[in-house]
Amino acid sequence: MQDFKKAQKVILSLTISSIRSYEVISAIKRVDQDRISLTFPDDKKDLMKFFREGKELNVVVYTDSGLFVFDSVIIDSPFNADFVIELPDETTKIQHRAYERIPINLNLKLIRNKKLVKTATINIGGGGIRFRVNDFFESGHIWNFILTLPDDKHVVGYGEIVYSLKDNEQNVSIIKFIDISENDRSRIIKLTYDEEIKSKKMRDVSN
């Protein structure tokens, strides 16, 4: 597939049982007509034994044109010279914008000049957060943020208020990330992907 290129980020999700699953972040080494050769992360070597030939995977590939998701099978395990998975004929393009925001309600804390504001998100994406709050946030102000994800882990960083406006007697603001680790950004993007997959499945069922 022409969208897939060397060094692009790939998330591999492997289900072992109803209560156990694993996820690793890999990268493309080479793309052939029906298969993809990948790296295996050095900090996840202890999981290599689970990624055996014939195991089924859920795969997400991050490209310049958006997210692609598909089900795959391991052809060669990471213990071989190349870690290889199947590239099916059909893949689903989920996201057309790099940092598309999706509606989700998460706890959010904002800190500036020793002032702490607790609120919740309206929507989130890899580039920023929209939130509703009683206080009015000035555009251009920099705030430290702490976002609590559904797994109770935290994403932290700094962001700039892009704008604020009134909505039903409350203030709505958007904070744009200006200092966030790529790992945390990837976790947010993965969350938006998961939510989009849920929405797509619900739409498919209703149709």
C-alpha cells in the first residue's frame, strides 16, 4: 500500500484471553505486496514470546494521510531475522486529520500561577482539548494540564489557550498542546482511535 512507508508508527494489539491482552508500538521496516516487516520495541522484549507465528493481531498504522486499521496474522515471529505480519487486501481508514478530536468526558486539571482548576473535557485529540469551565480563560495564557485517561493513567504537559467563548452560561475553551511527550500524545491518539472504532461498530450494527 502506497500510504505505508518505512519508519511509520504501528500499534499491535494481541489478545491472549478475555482478561489478558498486550500492546506494543512498533515501526515499519519494509512493505511488500502482502506483508509488512516490523521492528520490535527493545523495552518489550519480555513480550516477544506471545507474538508467535499464526497469532491474530489488531493493527493500527499512523500515516501522513490518516490512521489505518486492520486485522492481521503474524507470519514470522520477532525471534526470526524479520518480524513479519500479513498485509490484507482491505484496510479501513479511520481518521482523515492527524489530530482529530472526539467527544469524551475525562477529568482535567489545569494549573497556572499556583491556581488549580478542576474540570472535564468536551472532546480531546492529539493536538489539544476542548473543555467547559466556570472561569474565563484568557487566550494566549499557558497552563499546566493533567488529563486522567480511562485507565486512570495521567497525561501531563503544558498548553496554550487558543480561545474561549460563552456556551449556555458557561465558558468553553480550547487548549493547544505545546509541551507533551510523544508517548503521551500517542496514548491520546490511540484513545481517539478506540472511540472511533466503537462508534463505527455501533453505526454498522444500527445499519
